[in-house]
Amino acid sequence: METTEGSSALRISSPVLILAGPSPARNELTQRLRSMDVKVLQAASAAEASQLCAEESPHLLVLDARLARRIPELEDVVDDLRSGQDETAVLAWFDADAPQEDMMALCRPIDDHMVGGIAVDESVRRLHFLTGRLPEQRNGERLIVGDLEMDTTQRTVTRAGQDIDLSDTEFRLLRLLMRHARTVLPKSQILQEVWEYEFAGQANIVELYISYVRKKIEAGMPRMIHTVRGAGYVLRPARAAERSDAPAETVD
């Protein structure tokens, strides 16, 4: 993903997994990355992190290694996460007085770390540089949500191995939903990011294209795109019990 800060373009791989408990730094970094259209995954336990890595294959990890925030046996958890990924780079946050041996145990030469106060702007810049250290990956993204897959370089979409043809607008809409899977996106945000203009009573176009995309990715298959009344839309892995012909309107 790219954004502009001053005269420099920041590019950050998506998705980014933040392995940390609740904290102002985690919340602020999450908001900042999502404003850059970077998909952010959050895990506050080893089990959550393992599940998200298996489903999403993130190549960038942010680890809160501060004593008051870190999860139990963090080093072992990170080793397990790395073992399942071809290439993974880590940005670790440490206390100002963290022992050097703790930093060395958690970080590898490809990784980066910060100590003391955690600045979001600095974290974003470091994630940009970590992205550059990783091998070039298809010059784009491979997004996976359940049995739905998208390759943004080849501009291909498949579900359960079946090819799905999308128009350019449908592709951009589905890409946005997949980048923010499990997150409810309001119509105003969808309109601005897909059609690139401010929300001005044009919600009907969002509803129309959501309907188009639903018909193509859910034809005869379990539902993936859900309407949350008064909030927006969310895409999540399908459950076998959810039919595509069930009523679209749901309350989460």
C-alpha cells in the first residue's frame, strides 16, 4: 500500500499482524495503517495469532515486547509464527531499560525495534523500510479470506478454486472488503475509497455494487458479505450453515 507523507511515498505490505494487548500505541497504529488502506490484524494471544497467520499469511509483524504489555512466552510464539511463513519481518517494541539479550533473542537481522516511547509515525516509517527488506512479492498482494482468494497483480479472483470475473469497480470493492475482512466498513468509507469522492447521499451506488459482488462470489455458495444495519458491510469467512439465498440483512 502506498501513501504520501511530505514528499516521500510510504509503502507497507498488507496485511500487518499486531501481536499485542490493548494499548494506546496499538490502537493508534491500527487506525493509522487502516487510513493508509493497509489491512491490520490484531491478536492478543498466541492462539489468535496462529489462527490469523494461517488464514491471512501476514509478512509483517508488530510485537509489543514491553513487560506490561507482552503476552506470555512471546519468544516461543514468534518462533512458531515464523516457522509457518516463508518470509517474515518483525517490528518489536521494547521498554527503554529492556536488556540487550532480550532484544537479541526476539529480533533477527531482517527485523527492527523501538525502545521507550512508541511513536506511531516512526513505527509507520520503520514498517515501510521493513517492507523493502522483504523479497519482492508479486509486486502486489495475495488476499485470502476463507476459500476466497484474490491476486492483485494478476487481477484474478477465485472461490473454492473457481474463477470469478469482476468489473474494475467490483474488483476494487471486493479488494477493499478483503483487505479489511471481519471489520465493518461504513458506506461513506466504501464510497470514498472505491469511487474516490466524498459521501454525498450516494449510498445507493454502494448498495448496488455490493449486490453485484454478492451475486458473483456467493452464487450457490455460503454467504460471505453481510449487511450490518445502520453500520455498513463486513466480509468474513463463510460458515457452512449460511446460504447465499438467505436474507442479506443481518445484525452482528
